[in-house]
Amino acid sequence: VRLVLARHCYRPLGCQRRRWQGGAARPLARAPARRSEPPSRRLLATGAGSASSNDKVTIYFINRDGMKLTAEGNLEDSLLDVVVNNDLDIDGFGACEGTLSCSTCHLIFEDDIFKKLEPIVDEEMDMLDLAFGLTDTSRLGCQICIKKWMDGMTVKVPQDISDARQHMDIDTSS
């Protein structure tokens, strides 16, 4: 079952499906990177820069060192998209780039915000079980779609990360 999860790109229900451009590692179902774009900057192929200011929200991330990072995201982007598109300095965040095969985009929400989020799916719960510092209000950033009511919310990045892909026992001898 774990091998199947690692090969499929799960996107949260309601989030727009986007194709990543640039970056070193890419999910299987993505278009190849354009050579003219710098590899350090990932861009979305859907023209995220053309969104109106009414379609944008501000999200605050409390980094592992306690520093508050401010980012702007488009409605229906995932929180992982927000971190990547704003080049936030969160070491190791989103290692699988949203394929739901690691737990490095683990975030901790305030209780009142957590209660408003869409229900968690089994695949996300499986990944969260392997996350370091799991709390009752933990979710994966790749599975949370931005809604207008989230404007101004603050989420916390756990003190450490655990890449669930390192916990999988895959026999490579056959």
C-alpha cells in the first residue's frame, strides 16, 4: 500500500490542480521544467501571478526558530504552494512536493482554525502517524486549500521534521 501512495499525486479536494515548474525533484505527473526559469524559483504553470488581490490571503508561519514569516497565497492554493511560491525559509518543508508520500509539510493549527478545516482523509492520516511532534491539531500543508476565511491565520511549523519516506521498508533486491 505504501508503494502505491508514493506513486500517486494526491491533491486535496477543492484545490486547483497545478503543474510545478522548476525544482530538482518532481512528482511523476508533472510537465518538465522550462530551462529558461531559474531552478531556485518554482513557478506555477497556471499563471498564479495574474490573480487579483481579492483572490489573495495573507498567512503567517511560525518557523522552528520562533520567527514569524509572512506569505501571500491565492485562494485554492495549498499551504505547501504558499511556502514554495514565497520562498519561505523552512528547512526540509514539502520534500515530496505534495505527493502525500512524506510528512515534511506537517503544520500545527490553532484549535479554532483546525475545527474549520475540511475533514482529514485516510491517506493524510497515515502520513501524519509518522510525523514528528504530532498534535491534536496537526495537518499536512499539502492537503489544506486556502479559503478566504483563512486570511490572517497563523500556523506553526513543528520543531523537527520526519520524512515518512525514510520509514518505509521497501525491498529493492527483487
